[in-house]
Amino acid sequence: MVVAKKSSSPSRPREDSPLLGGATAVPLSSQPKTFANIFIAIVGAGVLGLPYAFKRTGWLMSLLMLFSVAGLTYHCMMLLIHTRRKLESASKFSKIASFGDLGFAVCGPVGRLVVDVLIVLSQVGFCVGYLIFIANTLVNLLNNSSSTDMNRLYSSLIWGFPAKSLYIWGCFPFQLGLNSIPTLTHLAPLSIFADVVDLGAMATVLVEDVILILKNRPEVQAFGGLSVFFYGMGVAVYAFEGIGMVLPLESEAKDKDKFGRTLGLSMAIISLIYGAFGALGYFAFGEDTKDIITANLGAGFVSTLVQLGLCINLFFTFPLMMNPVYEIAERRFWGGRYCLWMRWVLVLVVSLVALLVPNFADFLSLVGSSVCCGLGFVLPALFHVLVFKEEIGWKGWSVDIGIVSLGLVLAVSGTWSALAEIFSVKV
């Protein structure tokens, strides 16, 4: 029995599509290419909300959460790999290509359904975050970049309409066109461009941070208190969310025995980058740190260029991130065939949700808590304990059940905390 996703268009990017290079049936990724793929799968626009999370939770508390989440995420990624290898060693499972396939192999149609739902919610959440970032950044750049009151800034009006709403609706018709393209292979290089721009933006912000730290030395706090613990955990989980790609990436790796080492090295480097970016951003601006750190850079040419570059790359990354959603929706409701109206409805839903969420970092926490905890912690540990239940002993059981319990607690508490923050902003 072959457990694999089927699609009416084999060239269309899906959950199990490679991020770099062409779509090939043979896994030929070298270790450097595997490292690059992992970096692309994990690092995204969410990093720009880390300094604000450091401000809310305290720099030391945030660092501890970031490194803890990184270690736990790495462990759960390896759980998925070990579970897939165990199942593929059985004769009835010859190929498990993706997270959804693994859910089907372990729990049947229910397992695939749960994974599909969480992947849809996470990918839609990422794209909502993109639109919020684009709209808030354009408001900051084009309306009143000298304002320090972000709530008042985001309520700016153009012709009597909220500026943020107009920018989101301005993106809408162009996104309908981009998301109508059945085959998005030629847009794949934009994912590489997105990471190049992200790295450029991060480097620019870091240089600015160091200059401001040496000049101003604002007052900062190490611990923000237990009341913001779950909020910070949600942002941290969101920042490391790339677990949906770990099985396809391991399948592409030429030397699978060294994949765990490459993954661990990648997670360690990304953790250090995240920690430095979040801490230095907070140290530079203190209590004035904004929900999108690029908004703190001022109105200079370089700052404007970086922010516009980020908006452009997220605009064109939107259809790539939505493609797994289309693949799942069309497979389940349209026989795997291309469906234009379904894509347009989904783009409309994403745009409407983006209109309702005022704060970028608060939304990161909501998605990280409500969806990413389930994908990143609960399901990997649950699948592992179900497959290895007769081999791992009581210690293995305790660890897996502990991770499942922790994931559920973080999901429920973090979701409540993030929703409270979002609604408190509106009030």
C-alpha cells in the first residue's frame, strides 16, 4: 500500500513539495542544501514580532522560552522521522511523503483529517499575518510615520475609511489573480527571495539596534511575570513552526543518517539568531518597541526600502503559502481538480480575518498557541507513542504523554491569553 497525496497537477507545489530546486522523485539534497531548506521552512516574517514579545515577557524569560521551544520542537521533529521510518519498515507502508500521510498511516482517515485541518489553519494563519504586516507597514510608512501611538496610527483614515482596511482590500484583487494560477512552480524562487530579504531586514535592524543600544541604553526588564507566560510561548512556538515540512525535507536528503545532525545544527543557529534579534531589538527601543520591529526604524531611505521589500516578498509568498490549503481543499471537496471559485473564497476569508486583527504580534501568539502547539507538539508525540507503544517502556510513555499534555495546556491557555490581548486592544 502506498500512502501518498495525489494531485491533478503533479507540478503544482504542495505540502510535500521541495523548497529549493526542481521537483524530482529521487532525494538528492546535499547537507548544505538540506540546511538551506530547513532554514527557509522555519524562518519567516514571524521573527519581526520577537522584539515586541521580549518587551511583553522580559528579555531573560523570552530567551529561556525560545531555547526551550527550539529544543522541544527539534525533539518532536525527530519523533516524526522515527515514526515514519518505523512504519515504512512494515510491508504495508511503502511511502509516507508528508505529515498528512503519517496521520493516515497511524490513525486512518481521522488522523489525516486532523492533520489536514491543522495545516489549513496554520497556513491560513501565516497568510493572515502577512496581510496584517503589509497593511500595518504601509500605514506606518505612508500615513504618519512620526506617530508613536500605534493604535492611533493604525486607525488612520483615507477618504473617511480606515487606512489598514484600504490597503488590505487593495491587495485583494491582485491576490485573486496570483492565487488563480494553477501551477505556481515558477513562483518558487520567490520563497528564496523572501528569505534573502528577511535576512537583509534582520541585518539592518540588528545594526540599528546596536547603534541605539550604545547611544541610549533604555530601561528593560528581565521577567514580565507569569501573566504573559503563555503569550510569549505562543509567539515562540509560531517562530519555530516548520514541522509540516520536516518529513518531505528528510525524504529529499541524500544522507539520511546525518539529517538529524543537520536539523539540530539548523535549529541551534536559528535559535541564536532569534535570541539575538529579539533581545537586541528590545534593548534598543525598550518600552517603545512596536509590534513590528521595522516600524521602529524611522523614516530613512534604508528603513523604507527594507520595509517595502518585506511587503513585496510577503505579497508574492502569499500564494505559495496558500497552496497546501488549496491542495487539501480541492482534494477533499473537488476530487483533486483545480477549483477557481474555491480559491477566491479562501482568499476572501483570509482578507476578512486580517481586517479583524489589529496587532501583528498578538496574532502570532494566537496562531502559535491554537494551531502550532497541536502540529508541533501534540500530534508528533501522540503518533510516536501509538506506533512505539510496545517498545519504549514506561519512560518513553511518560515523555510522550508529558509532551502531549504540555502541548494541550499551552494550546488552551495560550489561545485564551492571545484572544484576551486581541480583544483588549479593540476595547
